[in-house]
Amino acid sequence: MKASYALGGLGKNIAYGLVASYTLYYYNTILGISASFVGTLLMAARIFDAFNDPIMGVVVAKTRSPWGRYKPWILTGAVLNALVMCAMFAVPEALSAGGEKVYITVTYFLCGITYTLSDIPYWSVIPAVTRAGEERESLTVWARTMAGIGAALPTIVTVALLPILGGGEGIAYYRKGFAIYALIISVFYVVTTIIAVRALPNGELAKPKDLGLKELIGLLVHNDQAMFLAAVLILYNSAMYLTTNLVLYEFQFDIGREKEYTLFMLVSGVAQLLMMMVIYPRLRKKGLTNRQIFYGGGFLAVIGYAVLTLLIFGGEMSTAKLILPGVCISLANGTGYVLATIFVGDAVDYGEATTGLRANSVVSSLQTLMVKLSSAFAVFVAGIGLDIASIDRDAAVQTMEARMKLRTLFAVPPLLFVIGALLIFHKRKDIGRPVEIKQENEAQ
């Protein structure tokens, strides 16, 4: 089951990686729409969609079917999301400027809504079919590793594939390349989801009680550990998403070597996967707790962003200068990627330990909600920041002032976000060990 379920995460996150990493670039650089408009649109859509996540969690909890609560939604959502994503990256060239804005607004909102249909039940199923501890961590590592590969692949290969799929270099060819690329990814997404759904069991280890809407939402809102965890991961993920959205701009408009972006993202992607597949399991076997590992990842992120901050005034930027901070940030991202799912699963157990009631899908929906809120915040900051930086997509060389502003946007806000996340995480000492804390409190 592990390999098949994880394969579903691979396909799903290749699709998500394309949308998360290249929507701003596609709308702004390829279509020529204002970065501020795009940033505001993406933020509004993701906030709207984020607050649908708990509702979707309730819908999953209320679902009754011969195939269980999760499988029907995982498959239906994947098919609908794949169709919308194809439309999203195939904006008709005949549209006027106003028509383009209406088209991208509608398709982007629909893309988020349909993704929620599949994503909430996909990750909610982990605490439903596994027990806390090694069993859950094993399935999570498998799924998150493959999902991490999926999210990383578009960042590594997209720029190299666009001229091949589009038939040449330049914006017009890239526009065609994006449309074909989205179609290929969509087909793979649906096929891998079918494989994952077929492998999943219909039932659950412990059947949750049939609760009303008010009770289910209450279990999420009153789960104080989950609320602190949300704050931690929103800040932490905002740093990572801001970096992902801006790194291509850094290569294209500051370094001036767009083709080296692929190599850089390959190195960064390998570092992230090594953390997820090799380093994290070994650290756990050596006895380190998940909290200690999260602290370590956060420390690496601080080092990476601190180095980027020092490079703002370090003369000409180069790929070589970005390698060390890039690897540090990628290792940190790999740590957060695995531990976010584990911590949310623990928050489900915490809620059951403190209330006697279990709400898998509703509490688990918090993970997707956090991802979307942080992504919304990051892309809004990126959009506004790019317009403030006055990046000229048609200029052969950017002004030094524009390049300095781009570097500042690339380094300083993420550094502050990570520090804030670590401070909140340190304050709430039971994240990652909910049941143990509950037992200690009862013993006292």
C-alpha cells in the first residue's frame, strides 16, 4: 500500500508544484499581467480556498459510501482539478487584457477549489489508517518523499522543457509549452491517483463518532495545540513559498543566467529529498525527537537566509554564491515537509486524548489550510514586492536599484518568518509529543 499511496502523492504534487511555482511567472512574465494584480488575485483565491478546507473536512467526515469516506473524493477531485489546470495554463490568445484577467481569475479560483476536493481526503487518510508512532511515520515519509519529488520536479525541469514543448525560445513559444506541459502533467496526475485509490483500504482503524457540523468545527477550533501549530507552519511555509516564487526571477533578472536555474533547482531538490529519505529516518533511529529535528531544520533555514541577506550588498550575484544558502534552505524545507504531516497527525491524537472525540479529516484539513494561507501570503508579498522593485521583463539588464530590491525581497522577509515560526514553536512545547504531555499532566 505504501508505494501505491505515495505514487498518488507524486502525481498530485507535480500538478501542485506547477501551479504553486509558476502561476505568478506565467501570468506576469508570459502573459504580461501586473505582478501586483496577480499577487492580489492569488492571495484572495488561496485565502478563499483555505477556509473551504475545514468545510471539506466536514464533508469527508460525513461521507458514507461502499468505498469509504476518502477514496471517492480523492479520485473525483483529481479528475476535476486536472481538467481545470489544463484550462488555467491555456489562456486563449484572442482574449483582450480585461478578458484575460477575468479568465485567469475564474480558472485559478476553480483550480484551488477542485484541488481541495482531493487534497483534504488524501492527507486525512493517514491518521485514519495508521497508528501513532513508527507506522504513521513510515507511511508519512513514503508519501511526503514522493510528494516532495513531485513538487520539486516542475521547479527543476520546467524551464528546460518549455522551449522543447513549445518549439522554440521566447514568450510565444513558452506560452504554447506551458499548455502542452500542463496537459501531460494532468494525465499523469489522474493515472497515479487511480493507482493510489485502488491500494487504499475502504475502512479505518477506529471509526470516528458521527458528530454534527458544530461539534466537528468545535473540535478543530478548540484544539489549542493545532492552533499553535497552524501559526508555526504558516510562517515557516511562507518563507519557503516566497523563496520558490522568487528564485526564477533572481536567476533571470539579477544573475542574468536563466539556464543555470535548472541546475540550481536540481541541487536544491536533491538536498531536500536527501533530508526526507535519508537524513530524517537516520536521525530518528539515532534517538532524536521530531522536535529536535524541527529545531535543526529551522536553524539551517536561518543560516541560509542570513547568508542571502549578507549577499544583498555583496557585489554581482552568481549561481555559486546561492549554492550554500540554497542547500541549507532546501534541507530545512525537507524537514518541515515531513514533520508538518506528522505534527498534524499528532494533533488529531491530541484532540482525542483531551476530548475523547476523534476528528481525522477536520483536524487534518488544517494542514492544507496552512499551506494555502502561507502560499497566499507569500505570493502576495512577492507580487507587491516585484512591482516595487520595478522589474522590467523586456529590459536586457535590470537597474542596480531593481536588483537590490529583488535581493532584499528574496532574503529578508523569509528570514523574519522562520525566526517567528521557531519562537512560537519553542513556546508551545507539546507540539510533536501530544499524548506524552497529556499523560504527564494527568500524572501531576
